[in-house]
Amino acid sequence: MRIGEAAAAAGTTPRALRFYEQRGLLPPPARTASGQREYAAAEVARVRVIRELLGLGLTVEDLRECADRLHLLAEGARPRCAPAAPSGGIVGRRLASLDAEISRLTDLRNALAGRAAP
């Protein structure tokens, strides 16, 4: 399928597909004789995984660290993008960041509630 069709199937834009390709998240697709990009279902599935992971708060740079394994997620496997240590790796860093933000917001909520109490 052409880039517009692939983008629509993945729920994104052709510009995003080119961006993912430029950043190394998506391998360069096959090209037609006229030079147009051709995507298969596997690439569309990979783009869906990329969008899901970005939606979970990972960054493009995070995904570049495990770009060689993104196809496994698209196939339903559970590859590791992080070392075995829970505080290490991509997911561990993101979880630590979320925990810190939750703590900061909880402190902020408590301070505001303390000011609002009679």
C-alpha cells in the first residue's frame, strides 16, 4: 500500500511515517519503479506499536534504543527494551519519571488542600 493508505491504516499521517523512517524507527520501505514508498501490513503494525509506545510517554530517542526489536512487539512478542534491573533501561526510566511526577503532584495537591482547609 502507498504511504497515504498505510498512514490511514495506522491512524497517523504520511508525514509521521517519513519522520519515523528518518529517525530510524521504521526501516526504509520498498519503493515502486516510480520511487513511491510501498508499505506492507507488517510496517503498518510496527507504526501502531510506535504510536502506542509514544502515547505511553516514551520518546523517539527511547524507541531508537530498541528499534531493532519493535517488529517483535508488532508480532505480539514481549521483547525487552530494558535490562533486567527494574530501575534500568527505557521502561525503568519512564516509570521512575512517572513516580516522581506523581509524588510532586501529590505534594502540590496536599499543599493546596491545606490552604483551602478552614
